[in-house]
Amino acid sequence: MEQIPSSESELMATVYLKDGSKVEVSMDELGDYLEANRDKIQPQTIKRRGPVRSKLSAEISSVG
């Protein structure tokens, strides 16, 4: 996995590329990296687990 140098205290994002590799990019550089490498990036889909939001909002409203 390629890693763009940064300080250890920064948050990192993982970008999946179409060639199967992964790149870790600091959050500060993420926007510029995504713009410059748009054609190389593999879109990812997120699996939803169901009505998690409705349970969370019910818990919040009962606390408040």
C-alpha cells in the first residue's frame, strides 16, 4: 500500500484504486488527491444494516 508522508497525528483516509491497490492520504490532502486522480479511483458501495437511524433517533428523543 502506498502512503503519502504526513505527521502521525493526522487522520488518514484509505482510497481504493482501480488497479486493486490502496493509498492512504491525509485528510488535509484528500480533496486535492481525489481531484487529481479521479480516473484511477474505484468507487465503493456501503452496505446498510437496516433502520439504525430510527433506533438512534428514538433513543435521543427519550433522553432529551
